[in-house]
Amino acid sequence: MGVATAAKTRVALSALGGAVNVVVSFVVFVILDVLDFVLCYVYKVADFLIEAEWRPCYCSSPKGLAANGGDIFVSENGGSKVVCLSSSKVQLEEISDTLFSRRTLAYEVSSSTLRRLRSDPGPSVSSSYYNGKGKRMPGATRGQPSFTVSSAVIEMLPGRIVGQVPHPIRRWSDCDCKHCTSWSSGGSKSLFVRSVGPKDNKAREDVLFIHGFISSSQFWTETVFPNFSDAARSTYRLLAIDLLGFGRSPKPSDSFYTLREHVGMIEQTVIIPHRVRSFHIVAHSLGCVLALALAVKHPNSVKSLTLLAPPYYPVPKERQAEAAQYVMGKVAPRRVWPIISLGASIACRYEHITRTACLVVCKHHLFWESVTKIITMNRIRTFLFDCFFCHTTNSAWHTLHNVICGSAGKLEGYLDAVRDRLKCDVNIFHGADDELIPVKCSYNVQRRIPRARVKVVEKKDHITIVVGRQEAFARELEEIWRK
């Protein structure tokens, strides 16, 4: 009886905790919706006063744009694209409709209630029909082509057309320290790469390390790199990169940071210049998406894929038309607990609150590093500050939406290609206590690629899957490469 009573008590407390979480989350996110709305106008005024021009954002309603010759348009029913036209080429960029179709919590709740009352499943949401505030576009009818464009997209496009002048490299709210702007002072616009191992192409194979969201190459170079054996260092050339928009790599203000751009920069500034022919890939979190895309483009060169906490959320067939929105709901679930879900939801749903966080933290990261050193009496290394704070609002915002959410409709194709066309080993590591990306994401990948091996590490989370167990992880990687 005592055991049964205890079990019932735990179930009741769990249900109560869940209900409290839902209620508190509703109140908090309604407040955040209002705050982000107010900050939108605050930044418009600040941008005008400091930069002498109005800066549009993704809160702005999309505007109809005719698809005439030479025009640039975004979004055709069910998908979103940026088309840059010049006299010599047509460049197609895919962007996620979650950038400008992030409805408020109050709107979602009211719409859901009305659909249930009417027993209507409701139409799938696409940027072609809805603006950034969840309202249907005037004149948009089902079955008819509709071209819409966000004013923020229009604002960024001139610098991407041949012959036009791009926007300034840095905005007033971005950090201007030498560490963050070193790429702009030199002639090189390549990704920053840290290389360890044999020189002059004497390495037997290369290993490409790709970090995750709001991180940098130091996530690898300060953890596993010092723990590799001398044999591994003499056999493999280890290449850790700062992705476009992060660390010491370029952070152009006119970039959309799409999946194509990230992969293209890795190819153009790492794989080709370093003459990478036969290589292994080690990727964490968001980097797993880029790793899969690279593997599919270089099927005969990739020897092994090691994925840590891959963010793969299978999209149900009935939600395929709104795949990016579905994944955003998984990544940013609008819950205050666990606390990491709150952070992910704010980063993904609130453009201006995110900019405020970057203004307070990223722009002044050197100050926060100094404070940390004083408080801890310089007893801890602060490389994680470099990982988490060296980016811009533009690079983080667009990368999160265009790579994590925007790749939702592509990941299944990538995974199927790895399963059917590649013969490389696939190994997956996941922390059992990872509250940002659940362990089931790794098992979802395994179901798609049956030969993939999944290792769940107990008492480790999204970061400590590497940080804190770097020596053990270095040995595991060496064993994978030896195979």
C-alpha cells in the first residue's frame, strides 16, 4: 500500500507541476510577446538616431512583389526563396518562413480554440499566405501563385546583387573588439580555421570538426585537441572551423546564413584550399545538419560521420507543408521549464529580445570575461565565453532559422542518401540529461540509418557530452577513425 500511495503521489505531483508550467509559461510568453513588440519600435528609433536610417525587421508585414524580369522575390506557395538576379547568373537562396511567420502565443491559442470549436483542422501555414503577425495576406487566395517578401529581406538584398554596395560590416549593437572584427581588417574573407597535425598534405586523412549553434572552434581545440595521442596527431590533420558568422570568421551583415551559404563557405575556404580529399567529420548539434549536407555532396570522400546530439525531428506527412514551423515548435516549445527550453524559445521566437541579449552580453563579452576572472580568481578557463558570445544578432538569428528550422524538409533526404549512397561509419553520441535536444532525436537518426551506432552517455547534457569528458571522447574518436 505504501509503495502504491507513493507512486500515486508522484504522478499527482508531476501532473501538478506540468499544469503549473503551462500556466506560468502562458503568462511569461504573453509578456515576452508584448516586450518584443515594444522593443521593435525602440530599436527602430535607436537605429535611426545612431545610423541615420530606419532598419526594417521581420516583424514587418510582407509586401507583394511582382515577379517581373530583374525583380527579386521571396516565397512561393509552400516554400521561401531569395532570388538574386544579375546579368551573369541567377542565385537561389532558401530561407525559412519561420523568420517572418512567428505568431504570438495569444494568436495561436485563440486560433487553436476556434478550430476545435469548428472541428476544422485549419490550413497549413506558409509565408505565401500569412504575414509575420499571423494575419492572412490581402488578396491571397488558395491555388493561385502568391509572391511575398519581408521588408527585412529587401533591405539585405542590395549588397548581394553584383555591382551594389553592401551594408556596413558592423551595426552599432554588435561588438567592435579586435577579436570579433579581425576578419574585416585583413584581406581574407575565409572562415577561420585551426589546424593541428602533419603539414604539406602528409597526413593520411583529415578530420573536419564543426561546432554547434552560438559556438566556435574552441569548443574542440580547448577540449579534445589537447587529449589526442601523438599517434593520432601524426596521422590525421585536425581542422576545426569557426562557422560563418561565429568566432573569428566573417560576420557579413548582408548574409542570410542559409544552409547553402554555410556549406559553400566550408567548401570554398576549407576543403578546396586545404586540399581535403579523404576526411572524417565530427559535428555537434547544429553542425550535424551541415555535416550531413557535406557528406551528401562528397559521398566518396567521407570516411566516417560522428554526430553529437543531432537535431532531427521527423516531420509527420500531414505537416510537410509547414515543416519549418513544426520543427520550430519542437526546438522552441514555449515553456519556462526546463530553463534551457526558455532560452531556446526566446532565441528562436523573439527577434528584438534576442538583439537586446546580444547588446548586453555579446557586445560587452570582454567585460564579462574580466568579471568572471575576478570572481573566480582566474581559476577557470573562459574559452566558453569565446564560444558563446562571439557572434552577431544577424548571424545567430538567421543561422538558427535557416539551418535548424529551414532544413526540416531536407534532413530526411540527407539521411536517406547517407544510408543508401555512403558506406562510411555513422556514430552518434548523446547526453542522457540533454534537455535542449532530446535523446530520441539520435534514435530517430538511427531509425533512418540502421547501421548508425548510438551511444547515450549517462549524466551528461548538451555541453558536457564533450566538455568534462574530453579525454574519453578523444579515445573514442581515435577508435572510430582506426576502423
